Amino acid sequence: MLILGIDTSGKTASAALFDTEQELFLAQNTLYTQKTHSQVIMPIVKDIISQSGKKLTDIGAVAVAAGPGSYTGLRIGVAAVKALSFGLDIKCCGVSALEGLACNNIAYKGIICSIMKARGDIVYNCIYKSDGFSIEQICEERLISRDELAQELAFAGKETMLCGDGAAEFFTEYNSPMFIISPPQSRLQNAAGVCLAGASKPHIAPEELEVSYLQKVKAEKDLEDRQK
């Protein structure tokens, strides 16, 4: 089956086409952009499908990074996947952006710590264990301060690979010999990891697909403040 993966959860806009039977990526494109994701993601999708010699109708399912991450970016990605799924009459799935990051680094055998910037000193985080072929989630997805996360990893006392858009700052600030950092090509969110994670997920109807923010959006916070 061909899975189209889309990730718009961070600064990168990314799409990939994965053949699950051959375990082969037929095409992928990741753009680090200052533009709105709505301007670039569908042209990227059309380009990789065209360049791979496939057609939209060849796609069997669509996977998308459904959160956490940029509120606007996530909504754009999920809306695009819903439109594709409805239009092609195929199913889809939402994948954690944190899990997608871990899947980008799945060949590393050991502990993988996904760190994405949230606000101030707070990061989105989840920790996984990889055997080189699959990953196991070993904590809940969460919002956590960098100091708390550093302390937790220090107490664990295990070599840990850091990945995500918050990994470089964390690695530099805490400078532990137990930390290694993912190489640049697999450090940031991209659709390849989304495809790998999505290949083992149950696929759902597009109307069931939802964004998972992990924290309240500004409109919700403002409403709560007004009601106090």
C-alpha cells in the first residue's frame, strides 16, 4: 500500500510517499519555510506524486502529524489530509509529531527523547525505546519544563538521543555526556517519520481525524480568563 505522509507541525512543511510492501520511500520533500504552510504543502504533495510517477488515485491511505506543535500548522495539515481523504475516498490516520520524530531516528538502539518547543522554558516531550526496528513509548506525551526533563534523564542514567526542534538548545544547555543529538537530517519533524508511524496505526474515516494540541489554544485560555 502507498501511504502519503504530511507534516506541518513545525517550521518544516514535509510530504513523503511510502510503499509499505517494499518498505521503500518513493519520494519525499521537506522545506524549512517562513511561509504559511497552506502556501506550500499541497504543491509539495503534487510534486512528489508527479516525480514518483504515481497518481493521487494510487494512494491507499494518508497519515498526518496531528500534534503537538504549531496550532496553525497542525490545522492546515489536518485540513489538507481530510480533504484528500474525502476526495479520494480513502482512510487516514493522525500520528503524534513526537512519535514521528522518534521514528525518524528508529535505527538508533536505545532511548530516544523527542523535544519540541512549546513556550518559554516549557517543551512538548515524550520518551521512547528503540530496538532498531520499532519503538516503544515509555511515558505519556506531556508538557514539561526543560529543567524537569534534564533532571529526569539524569536520574535515569542512560545514554539518550535527543531529537526535535528543541533538541539543539537542550543539548547545549545541559551538556551531559549521556546525551547525544540526532543528526541534522533526522532532527526536525518530517513526513518520513509520519509515514513510518502511520504504517502501524489503525486507519479511520476523515471525519474522525482530530488535532491533538496537548495544551489549550489561546482562544480557550482567553475565554477561561474572561469567565473567572
